[in-house]
Amino acid sequence: MSNIKFGTDGWRAVIAEDFTFANLDLVTQAAADYWRGNPVAGTEPKIIIGYDRRFLSNEFADRSAEVVAANGLDVILTDSPTPTPAVSFAVKAHKAIGGIMITASHNPAAFNGFKLKAHYGGSAEPAICQAVEACLDKTPVRATSLAQAKAAGTVVVQDLRAAHYKAVKKLVDFPLIAKSKLRFAHDPLFGVGAGCFDDLLADTTCRVTTLNAAHDPNFGGINPEPVAKNYARTTAYLQKHPHDICLVTDGDADRVGGMDGRGNPLSTHQLICLLLNHYIRNRGAKGRVVKALTTTSMVDKMCATHGLELVETGVGFKYICAEMIKGGVLLGFEESGGIGFPGHVPERDGILAGLMLLEMLATERQPVTKLLAALEKQYGPHRYARNDIHFPLEKRAALMDFCKNNAPIKLLRSPVADVKSYDGVKFVAQDGTWLMLRGSGTEPILRIYAEALSDADAQKLLKAGVALTKQV
């Protein structure tokens, strides 16, 4: 058995090295064993299976369906590459006990992955992932042929996107968007989000431009991650053809990034604060705000100003999902662009985030740059930076211990006020400036995060973070 291990959101590996049909059989059998052994009241013995546009994703999904069906569970298999949030929504809508999404999200084209969805329509919580890992290689793989399973009715092929579209349109003021005449661009980075907004905004006054929409398993030579370094093609287009806003979705369309109408990148943190401000000011929303440790401290200031409870979690949307399940959450955020909305599945949804940004623009009738300037005027500048460096796994624990026990007195010009060490180590200064070191879940990679009052200061903090790694 290969080393199959679930990270922050499922199992990912390089295709034909560790992500093979043999290993997929093992992990699917383990998931089926877990679901059969742990029934959930109010659910049906049914699994939703979806897949993205990666190399062999459709065949991997077919194979997972063959294994699940042979284990006495019914399967609804998507009929085409489908956004992860549509699969998550289908799990809840069909009262299924779980779901499988074949995707490696934003990872390079050489990777594929296996995301587990729980019955509530969100990422499986850590306890479920650990239980599935414990089932690996415990029972022989059972499989049937897809043709036989379809003939027997145990595998049903369906379009899962239409129901998801219908649901997200109900969560926004769609009539307002429909008459807004907004010029909206979307860059799906060659991923499954391609065409979603064309379909959603058909027969409205909005003009939609979808870029980089080809089905290309190589993602045009980039990683399908919504970060500025991957925006070059779209930036060039928007400079010549201005729009009101451009949304960028990752490979499986559950996370968001963006650009203003002229191709200047918007960070995920800026989008998060824009949406939080929209919910507070224009929607009059109340509730707990949930954010991952690595998310901008502007969220903290906004919550303090408006008297909102703020809950901070470890990195990984599964932790935000756990808070959303408890109820009373206004919005949930993570630094990588995952945003969860109330009244929906406890899952990040890049498609819904795009519609909500359009609702915001249709309500405000101001350019996104002016809305951001107003936020900075009220809450001060927040400049974020991140650096991923190679760092040996065997030295990580020593580094974390050193950081926890040797906190700096100051970050730049402000005294350190807090040290958080429940997921990596984060130093927080009195002025909201912060520096954090955290290891990747499965790779010898150390992520160094920083936020300061200027880009130059954020870079200084990253250098200070690198210097800390030399201490062990």
C-alpha cells in the first residue's frame, strides 16, 4: 500500500506515481467501509461522485463509482466536469451519506486528488478522514463494471450543476443583479468553473466575458490557483477591454481570487473584507464571523467595530465548516480564497462568491477600487505576503518549539501582544501586524505568512521568518 494520507482537504498525489487506479481502489474501498460501518440518521446509503477537468479525472470517478456500487451503496455520478460546490450541494440535497470529488483543486497539472464530503455537504471533518485512513487495506477491494451498475440502477448519471445554480440564485438578490448592466469577466484558469457565469447570467442585462475557458488538463501551463502570478493573460485583456470586475476561480471552482476591471489583482483578503462589509452594511447581517488564522486582521477590526463575535480556526476549511454546522455564522473565510455563506452548504463556493460580489456592485453602484479605498480609510492599510520554502519535515517540530518559546519582542515597530501556537506559530503585534510559520500537511514545505502596513514591511517580516528557520 502506498502512503495515502489526508491533508487539509483530502488526499492528493502525482498521477501515475502515487495517484494510481490501484491506490484509488484502496482509498475508495476504505471510504465505502467507513460509510457502511457508520450510518447517519436521516441519510440514505448513497454517495455523490464528481470530477474536475484534470487528466483521467472522469475515468478515476468512474472507477470510484464501480467500487462504491459493489459495496452496496447507490451512486449519483456527475455527467461532466463539475464544480466541487455543486457536488457538495448534491450530497445535502439528496440526503446522501457522503460524497467523493476527484480533484486536486489548485495543485499543478501533474496532481490529482480525492476529496471526501460528509453528509452535511461540507469537507469531511478530521475524525472522519482519520477513520477512513484507518480502514485502508483492511478489506479486499470490491468492484463491479460501470455498465452493470448502470443497468442495475445502482449508478445513476446526472447533471448536478443545474440544481446548484438554482440554489445559489436564491441566496442573492438576483433580480437586482439581472437588471444591473454590469460588465463581468471571469477567469476559470481552464478549470471547471468555465461557462458557469455564462449560464447563470444568461437572459440578464449583465455582459459576461469568460477567459481561459478551454478544457486543457495542462491548465495553459500554470497552476489553477487564484493568485496574481497566474493572471498575466487576463490582465493583458482587461487593460485593453475594461470591465467592472473580474472574478477568478481555482481548478475546481470552490475558491476565489479577482482583479479590478482593469486587470489589477485583488487579493483574497480584499475580497473577503469587501463581502464582509457588504453583509454588515447592505444586508444588515448579524452572527459569528469565522476566519482561519492566516486571514487578514482587517476582519478582526471590522468585527470589533460592529460588535461581531470573531472565531479563529486552524488552516483548512474543514475547521470553518465545523463552526458553520453549529449555526449562527455570518460568513466563514480562509486566506486561500475559500468563503462559506449562511443558508447554504457549510462549504466554500466560488460560484456563489462571484454572484455575491455582483450583488455588492449592483447595490453600491461604485467601482470596486473606491469600495476598497473606503475600507482602508476606515480600518487602515493591510498588506499581505507569503513565502513557501523547502524545510525538512524532521526539523519542523523543533522549529515550532523554538518559535513558541522564543517570541520576538517586537514585529517591526510594534510590541508583540500575542503568540498563537495551535496550528503553526503566529506572532501578533499590538498594531495588528503579524507573522506566522506553518508547515504543509504532507510536504517538506514551510509556509511563512505576514501582514503589515506596507508591502515593504510585509517583505521585511517574511525575511524575519526565514531567519527564524536558521535557528534550528
